[in-house]
Amino acid sequence: MALLNWDDRLLVGVEPMDQTHREFVGLLGELARAAEADTISALDRLIEHTVLHFRQEEEWMVDSGWGPPCHAGEHHQVLEIIRTVRTRALAGEWKLVGVLVNELGPWFEHHASTMDSALVAHMANVGYQPQALVAPLAGAVPA
């Protein structure tokens, strides 16, 4: 499996968002390394985080007056894909978890550098100071 590792090229410059992104990358790594018996719990942790992660960004979009719906739409599609992979893994299609890990890394890099960076620029332009709306999951942030 290709594994996305955290590095500073993923920073967007807003600490609450960067912290959430670090957590996402950490959970994706946990999923990549999970034994088959631990895969569903790793997927559940990723889903729990992703729901909160996307909700936080979407609340910032609303609160700051960000208009384009495509960002939130992409969030919804990705979350649905992760949930579908979980369902199919439970049905025995474990290989899909590897496909998910391989695809989520590049997706995340692109999403953070385009859509999230555009949101960050918008928030700066309108003077919106985002606050963390969700607490990180315990132990999910890489050192």
C-alpha cells in the first residue's frame, strides 16, 4: 500500500485545520498498517474523525460566507466511499481497504492544496478566525 506520511508541504497555515489534517494522515496510516482483525475498528476511527473533520470545515464555510458548494460535496462523496468500503470489507472484500488507502492519500494531498487552501485564503480575506470546533481523537495525531 502507498502510504501518505505527514510533512510540512501539507500545511495550510490555519492551526485548527492543520491539526485535523495531521490526525487524518495519522488515522490513514493506522488503517494501512492494521491487521485484518483490526481493519474495521481502524475504518471506524477514520470515519468518526472524517465526519468531525468535514463538519468542522463546513461550519467554517458557513460562518465565513464561503459560497462554492463543491468543497462540501466532495466531502460527502469521500465519506460515502469510506463507508461503502467498510460495508464491503465486512462482506469479505478486504482488498478494497488497500485501494481506499492508496486513493485517499493522493486525494487528500490534492484536496488540501486546492479546496482547503482556497477556503483558508477566503477566511483570511474576510477576516474570519476559525476556531477548532471539534476535539482531536485521543491518540490519533502522529508525534
